[in-house]
Amino acid sequence: MLNDDELMRYSRQLLLPQLDVQGQLRLKGSQVLIVGAGGLGCPVALYLGGAGVGKLVIADDDTVELPNLQRQVAFRHTDLGRAKAECLAEQVRATNPEIEVDALTCRLAGEAMIEQVRGADVVVDCTDNFTTRFAINRACVGAGVPLVSGAAIRGEGQVSVFDSRQSDTPCYQCLYPETGDEALSCSEAGVIGPLVGLIGACQAMETIKVMTGVGEPLTGRLLLLDAWRMDWREMKLARDPACPICSG
């Protein structure tokens, strides 16, 4: 059950008829794996921690650098040189001591990736390279764990939900076949700071929807944002019958 402090802390959410106490209890009993503690991972972790997700696992092997401070809002100048995962975990704990937050300062791959995905109720992909995204997708499909995917570069962003528990829905690799071509990173192409906040907030919202069963997640849909025009578009996604990950 919720204690008195939790009832007060989450009172604005508890007022929502869609969520109510039962939805809050679902959040409290959930575990979320956040892969990437950068521009997307910061708002995702802070919002999910504030919302009362029972356990967050934050994985990132990078350290805080000066150019990060333009958009990675959980970090301060005094954090330079420190592990991003640990700094972000500290910020979340400081915001909400009612929840558990674990920091993994290694790059998840292979069996370590599979193990962490299996322990999660939802995985949030906040990474910036296709190699890791494909690995996360494979692990999520194999474990039957929903994946909330986001990306942001320059002034464009996108969000989607891939849930292999639902029949005839696509996985991430149905959208982006593994061609071996790597996309440009933010350090190469640039990114405007508020964009990652917008996309990260959307990822946090989608994660809450998936965990509570409230609303309609972006499963089978891709939300696209042109931040320079503040133009949101939606595309329907179909499952690729030849996808090597989810069509077998």
C-alpha cells in the first residue's frame, strides 16, 4: 500500500481518475531499465523517479563533460568528470527517496544486457547509436519486455513504443533494418537542448502508460517532431514479415 508520505507526494497523480491508487501501486511495483544517461535519459529518469516508479536502473559508461551541460539537465558544473549514471541516480534519489535507484557505470552488452532487460518491466532506450539500439531491441524481443524508444538530433526527434507481447506489432528493427551504417551523433551533427527535453518527457509519459495500462501507447506508431516548426507528425508502423528479430 501507499504510506502517508507517498499519498501526499503523488496526490496530483492520485486525483486523476485514469490513474488513481491502483495505477500508482502499479508504478510502485514496477522496475524500469533506462539505457543512456544523457540528454534523453536525464528527463526520463527525473520524471519517472518523481512519478514513483518503484525501481530505476540507469546504465551508462560515460562521464560528464562540459558540452553535456547544454542539454543534460540533471548535471552541474561540479559533476564534470564523474560517471553520468551515478550523478543522475543521485539526482533522482534526492528528488524521491521513496524509490530505489541503481547506477550501472558499464556499457551493457551481451549477457549483461539480456540479464538487465529480463529484470525490467519496461526498457527505455535513451542511447545515441544504432549498434546499442539494435542490441536493446533484440534483448527486449527475446525477453518479451516493452521498449520505449526515443531519438533526437539537430532539431528533429522521434518516439515510439515496441511491444513484442502484442501480436502483429513491429519491433525497432522493422523500422530500421540493420545495414551497418551508423547515424551521426549529437557531437557530430549538433542538437538543440530543449529538443531532448521534449522527447525525453514523451518517453517518460509513454513508459507510465505502458506500466499502468492507462491511455493508448505509441505501439505501432512513430511520433515525429520538427522542433524548428513545432510540427508533430505521426506515422503508422507495420511489422516486417522478413524481420530477422521478430518474424521468426
